[in-house]
Amino acid sequence: MEKLTPPTRLLLGPGPSNVSQRVLDAMHLPLIGHLDPAFLEIMDSVQVQLRKLFGTQNSFTLPLSATGSAGMEACFVNLLEAGDRVVVGVNGVFGTRMCEVARRCGAEVTAVEAEWGTPLDPAKMLAAIESTQPQVVAFVHAETSTGVCQPVEEITRGAKAAGALTILDCVTSLAGIPLHIDEWQVDAVYSGTQKCLSCPPGLSPVSFSPQALERVAQRKTPVQSWYLDTSLLGSYYGGGKRAYHHTAPISAIYAIYEGLRIVEEEGMDSRSERHYKAAEALIAGLEPLGLSPLVEKKFRLPMLTTVQLPEALQGDPEAALRGKLLKEFNIEVGGGLGALAGKVWRIGLMGENAKLEKVEQLISVLRKVL
Amino acid sequence: MEKLTPPTRLLLGPGPSNVSQRVLDAMHLPLIGHLDPAFLEIMDSVQVQLRKLFGTQNSFTLPLSATGSAGMEACFVNLLEAGDRVVVGVNGVFGTRMCEVARRCGAEVTAVEAEWGTPLDPAKMLAAIESTQPQVVAFVHAETSTGVCQPVEEITRGAKAAGALTILDCVTSLAGIPLHIDEWQVDAVYSGTQKCLSCPPGLSPVSFSPQALERVAQRKTPVQSWYLDTSLLGSYYGGGKRAYHHTAPISAIYAIYEGLRIVEEEGMDSRSERHYKAAEALIAGLEPLGLSPLVEKKFRLPMLTTVQLPEALQGDPEAALRGKLLKEFNIEVGGGLGALAGKVWRIGLMGENAKLEKVEQLISVLRKVL
């Protein structure tokens, strides 16, 4: 095996984003044991800070030892039992994936669709809730496949009024824009570390409300995943005896600790403003080049902008151009998924990369190659 | 949040073990995207090298994006369907956990028990296979809770002859002693990175035989875990198009790459010999102090030695002494689990730590405190 020499890239795709030097330095620290009192203190701080970022008092708030997709799975496998009904909003890849994960729990899934690039229609969600009386209502806050930011409260309020628990995907929104999951009445939320937290991928911050945990406690059947069972995870992360469940990924926890520390220093309001300003500058720079945003302004995510390519660039030329950006200029941008493949780019300005100089770097290269 | 300053410890428990400077340096490298051709090359090398370490030609050999416990879950959820029968060898925590995971798949579990600290009796396993005609037979190669190394082939040969697939836990054995899973007729195997590979915890190397994948392809029901479904994982790790499934944990893959590179440089024979020599020295140093091995010599793991404490040290004094070792001498050793709690220590000499100087460091401290 040869010496490891990865290239240095500017990561402007849908994640991972670039990691700050401070986070890399944290991962360079020597390991300690996962039951070492010194490590448990670090974990406690991570949990405290994640609660702030999610906007929650939920005691059960922790970084799951797997990526964001496992966070999604954790929410569904804990809250659903075979035969339960679930209403899922579907306007992109991650809503589609939610349906698949819910079906694997034996649930009856009602998918409420909206065109990719547009938000879910709350009225349609509420009508489906009304007609199916589901145990769970799930949708995506920040659709990484389209760049849509979904207004949350009208849907969650309706779901809770109908007695359902609510699941929200905040993979791309956490640490980029303020979250208020308690105020929003969200019962289970999951995220990732490789987006606006600017840490490496590998952990999934999650939070479960007391009502969600109560539902788990009253299950008739065991949670189908041992690894993701909240009642077992609580024995390690829940304070008190800190019993062994699995071995927490020490270095990844160091990384998220430092990532959270950077967020705390900056403050979430400034950080969010920085994300909005960078997105604005990006769009202002792209429009003269013939690249226009897919999503209506009101529903645009600041950390992920989906832009439509001119017809001449769609299909094979799109892939070639993206390859050229990567190979010749060391800049990664994301392609489209599903029906949007070959037609759009997804440009991420997340965490460390939500800065005007990164926008300028991209725009100046695009001016050359377009 | 305060600056992160974990203490420097000598990690002689059941894992994590200390990580070499080279592995820490690898994690310090800048991130690239999980679909970047440069990253896919790194992943390819990791997969090639893992095949060598497992002793397999299995194409489906990869580092799962979660810890070893998720590797266990991956083996069971892919190979079992509700109503299937499984025979599990139980002589420690991890055999017990296998039963729990298998039950969550809806399987009928036949547990074949042996006293903790002793190996499974192949004749009893074969009798259970004969009488229940199971779809799957599962047991642990290296029981991290007791230090027993289980002879594999008599059981796997019997299982295969009866038409069952075989699952083997190699969490603690991989990269410490040679594995030959093809020769041993093992169909699904899982491991961890934080033991003899001396990488941080967070990945689970797994390998599935073609026959195991064939069983997955013929399932009547979908795999209950989307995250761990081998047919979906194959689309990213399987070569060819490298489709997005989940975001691979870049920095952890850098770490395992370097960990595997170190193993390749040393050679598995020398590495294994180093583990045996260190264990021998450990036992020679402990016996004059009144600490004797729990496991009969023939069945002892070299990387994890379970020693019985004199009666006067059992119970509360055991925990106090272990705490003193950690706090005053920065040495971590593991306590006992289950019925062995308070009665034994588990001393790991894994990967980086399987060296005579580490043994001497521990023994000289124990001479002081005992």
C-alpha cells in the first residue's frame, strides 16, 4: 500500500464540507477509553451543546455512532411497530428514503408528494393525517437533494393535534440555521456531522422527546435494531452508571466536540447570517453565467443551492464539466439526483465554506470554464 | 466549552487500544468527497487489504460505517428472516448479544452454552445443528468478555454439511492472529478497528461469502435494516458505478488505510508472533503477583488475557484498584463482565500495545500497588 496522499479539495458539494484545522487537530489527539471518566465528561459536553443547537431540553440527545442515514433509521425503528401507519412528506431523495425505511419496519406508509424543488403543501399533509390517523408523521426540514427548506410548524402542529409523533430530518440544517425542535413540536430529529458542523462524516446527532421515549417504552415488540435501540443507548449516554453498550468512536467524538466549540464561539445567529450572505453572493455570481436557482427564494436553503444548468450543458457535458472542476481546479460540486440528474448542480456552502472568498473562488473558476 | 485536553493513557483494556502516531497523522489529512475518484481508490485498497487479513476471496469485504456491534447486526439481519432457526454458541457477552440480535430478526434461537472462560463444545454445537436444522450457525472466535479463542473448523464444517450458513465474530482477533475464513467455511464475519488494528473505534470490517449474498438475494422479505442491507451497500462498495448509499466516514477510512498499511509492512506472521510473546510475558509477570489466567492455555487469546484476582481484591477493592491505576498511573485495564464482574481483570495487549515494554510498564506498576 502506498503512502496516503489525498488531494486538497474545496468541497462545495452536498457534503462532506471542508473541516477546519482545529477539528483535524482534535482528531490528532491520543485516544482514551470510552468508559474513562475523562471521556464521559467530553461526551457530556457534546450532549449539552447538541441540545442547544437542536433547540431542545430533551435529555435523550446524543451523537449516534454511525452516519446520518443511520440516524434516520434510528428514528423510524424506535417509533414504529409493524402495522403502524405513517405519513411521509416526499419531495426529494430523503423523503423517498424515509418511506423505504418505514416500510422495512412493517408500517403502512402514506406518501404525500410534492414536485422536487418545491416544498410540501401543509394542507395535503394535514389531509393525509386526518384521513389515516397515523402514529407517526415524518418529513425533511432541509432536502439535500433539492435545496428546499420546509416550513415545519403547520405540519407538526397538525400532526400533534391528531395524536401522532413527529420525525424531522435536519441533516443539512443543523449548525447552519437555527433549529427549535421543542417549539416546533418535533419528537425525533436526526442530523449529520459532515454538513454545517464541518466535521468528518461518521456520527449522527439525534434527539428524542420524552413522549417519543414513552412510545418506545410501551412497544409491544422489541426495536428491530439492537444497535439503534434508544432504551439500550440510554444506558450509556443517559448519565448515571454509563453501562457498556457499544464502543463509542473516540476520535469522531473529539471532532464533534471541537466542531461544536467553534459553533459556540461564533454564535448561532452570526453563523446563520454568514450562511445566508454566502448563498446570496453565490446566486448573484451564478446568474450572469446563466445558472439560475431551482427553488423559489422563500423556500431556499442557504447552505445548499440547487442551480439549473443551461440546456447545452445538461447530460454528458454536465458530468464532464464537474469532472474538470474537480480534476483541474480541485473544486467539488454536487450533481443532481433522480429526475434532476444531469440537469442541476448542488452547490454547498456549509460551515467552514460559507464564506465570500469560497464563493469568489468558485465563481472565478466558473467564469473561465463556462 | 473548554479546550479539549484528554489525558495520555496506556490503554490495556479490551479496546480501544492505543493508536499509532501514523494513524493519528492519517486522520489529520484534509477531507475529500466520498464519491471523489481519489477516495474510491483509497477505499479499494482498504477492501483489498481487508480481504487478505480475513483470509478470503469474498468480493463483498468492506469497512461498515459503524462500530463492531453494528457489524454483528449486519450479519444477522441480512442472513435471517422471521421464523428462521439459528444455533448460537454462548460462552460470554458477545454470544449472548448474538442471541438478542437474532431474536430481533424474528428467528428461533437455540443457545448452546458453555461456562464463561471455557470454549464451546463442538459436539454440543453439532448436536443442536442436527436436531434443529438451522438456517444459520453463529459463534464467537475471540470472546472479548472472557479471553477465550474458539477453535472454528469442527463447528463450521458440521454447520455447512447440514446446509447452514455460518457467522463468526472476529472483533478482537482480526490483525492479531491469522484468520482464514474461506478455509474455515465462514459465510459472514465482522470485526472492529479499535482492537488489534489499533485504529479508533467507528468502523466494522465485514465480509460476506457469495453463498451468503445469494441467501440475501433470495429473501422473501426486505432486510430490516436499510443502513446495513448488503444489496444496497454493494452499489457503493461493489465497484462499477459507485452509487451513493450513505456518506462514507472519510477520516475513519484514512485511519484504517494507515492501520492496514502498518499491518502489511509488519506481516501477519510477525504480528501474530508479537502478540503471543507479549501475552506470555504478561502471564509470567502476573503469576508471581497472585494473578492467574482464567482460561486454559490451549484456548487463550494472546491479545486479551483474563486474570483472576485473589479473593481479597475482589469486589469493591477491584474497582478501587482499577481506578487508581487509571488516575494515578494513566493505565487502563478492563474489569469483568456479567458473572465475572469484580472477580477478574481483562488485560489487552492489542496491536500497538502488544510489546514487551508495555507489559513491563504494567507489571512494574502492579508490583507497587498490589
